[in-house]
Amino acid sequence: MARFTLPRDLYHGKGALEALKDFEGSRAVVCVGGGSMKRFGFLDRAVGYLKEAGMEVELIEGIEPDPSVETVMRGAEKMMAFQPDWIVAIGGGSPIDAAKAMWIKYEYPEITFEDMCKVFGIPKLRRKARFCAISSTSGTATEVTAFSIITDYEKGIKYPIADFEITPDVAIVDPELAETMPKKLVAHTGMDAMTHAIEAYVSTANSDFTDPLAIHAIEMIMKDLVPSYNGDMDARDRMHNAQCLAGMAFSNALLGIVHSMAHKTGAAFADYGAHIIHGAANAMYLPKVIAFNAKDETAKKRYGVIADYMGLGGKNDDEKVALLIAYLRKMNDELNIPHGIQHYGADSYPAENGFVPEDVFLERLPEIAKNAIGDACTGSNPRQPSQEEMEKLLKCCYYDTEVDF
């Protein structure tokens, strides 16, 4: 038996934010990030709509990118004091992910972060509050997913929390919010969405219910991501829908080792002054993982189907896989994303010498590989890597060399 779970209600299209006016409750806490939602007036509008619905509103502001365990615990304490019956998270993936984890701690004050990270092991929520997610970026799709990513900075590891219980009750997909994204964010979140759709389609947990969502998302992203990056706002609006479809697919079909590797490398070199931004990591690793997974015949056929839907040509599946990899690398070029960690600058742009020194990478490689194999996303990857294979694959992602194993 398999399961397919999405939010109870999804409001989409321009003006969808107004759905907050019809919420029923007495107290709402609004979780928000670093300031763009306030700057562009969306936070005030959201708070105004909730007050119009008759609710008392409290804010949890300043949730950082790549939110920490400490941020989650502090936010949960505020929720325990305020006792909201609605948790509303607005902004990019970070405030929404943090709010999901706060929600768990609010409902179960005794739970530890380690307990939260037990895959599909969270107790029943909604005893105290329901959850609404309003995304301002077109990539993570956390507004419709059963996932949250929280960073343990002491360990330098990003941990995915995975459970259908944290699937939001309501998702608001209003493209007006996405029109405020800076160019670099469009690129990174867009490639995150492309990775979601491709990994969901080849995942061992794919199904008749997830495949159409994944394929249509890929078709839309192929058509609209680069124009969105170059300032086409109609394409930007369509990308907001495309990333949500990709999220619906992967939340139910799960992901693969592109995400495992991105989770475990993202904060691994923070002591050298930067993170490898999640969407950029996915973009760099995706072509390598496709080459690795395509050694599995079932995965190769499914990558071939993706190439067919994209209209890439190719007389057989081997040619189709090669064309798919070439196309994704070309997209990275058009989006100014480097092809390997060695050339990943601290600002995320291609650099002659990236911020991660070679000797440091090689020293930390065995531990990163071990952690990636243990990541929650690895189990549904079509090909299970050994420690040696994961280390070799990560080396290919560092040096941008061909995967031939």
C-alpha cells in the first residue's frame, strides 16, 4: 500500500493571499524570514487579513536562511506562550521549514530534535494548531510537502524532517510574491524544482499519481525557468505553479541522492565562510547523479522518457541520457551556476578557485559520504551507492569529472 497526501486546500493565482480572510480561529502566529515580505508589503497584508478574520496575531520574525535547531526551539517557546490555533508561515523555504519544526515542538514540548528526525515517526499533529504555508520562492515547494530541512550548525549537517503529519493544511501559491525574487534566487530555486521533478520521476516510490505531476513540472520548468531568470514575469508566474507541481510529486514519490548529497555538503564547509546553497548544489550534482543512476536499466528508461517529453531527441536510451545531461549543464550555464564545487565561489557564482579548498574537501569526504548514504532521501534512489561509490561520486561533483562507474 502507498499513500498520496497533499494540503486540504490550495489557493492559487494572483490575489490568493486574500484567502486568509476566511480562516476561522482565535489566535495566529506568523513566521517570517529576513525582511523581504515586510519590505514588499506582503507581511502587513497577511496580518491584516488574519485580523480581518477576527484573530489576534503574533509574529516570529527574522528566521534565517538554513534555519538552525536553536531557531526552531526559540520559536516553539513563543508558540507555547501564545497558544495559537493557526501557524502561518510566509516567505521562502526557510521560514516555512522552520515553522513546521516549531509546530512539532509546540504540540509535543517533550520531543527532541533527534526524535523529529526519525523518518515518518512524528506523532499526530493538529491537536493544538493547523498550518498554512505561503511560499514566496519558486523552488522548495515546502508549502505542499511532508518535508522540512533544519541545520545543526554544531555538526555542520542539514537534517531532513520527513513525515506526512507536517504537510500543511492550507497552501497559498500566489505568484505576486514570487515576482519579488532576486535573479540569483530565481536560478537556484528553479533548479531545485527541476531536481525535485526529475528525482521524483525516477524514484523507487514513483507511482501513477506522481508521474504526471513530475513530467508536467519538467516541461514547464524547461520552458519557463530561463525566461523567468531573464525577467519575464509571465514566465515567473508559471514557474511558481511548476515548482508546486514538482513539490506535489516529490512529497509523495520521495527523492534521491542528489538531495542526500546537497543536504550533507551544504553546511559542511561553513567554517570557510559560506554555504553551498541548496538549489545550486542540486544543479551541480544532478547531471552526475543521472549518469550514476543510469547504470540501472529501469532508471535509464525513465530518464529516456523524461528526454522524450522534453523533445531532446536520441535514438536510444543511452543517447537520451547523454542529451538530458547536456541540456541540464547548458541550463546551469544560462543560470550562471558552476558545474563543480571546486569552482563554486563564496557568492555562489562560478570562480577559478572556489571557497572549498581541495585538501579540506578530501579530508572531510569520507564523513560527508557516510552522512549522505544515511540521509533520508537515499532509500528511494534507484541505485544504492556504497561508501566507495559515494566518495567517487562526490569527487566527480568536486572536480566536475565524468561519472563512469
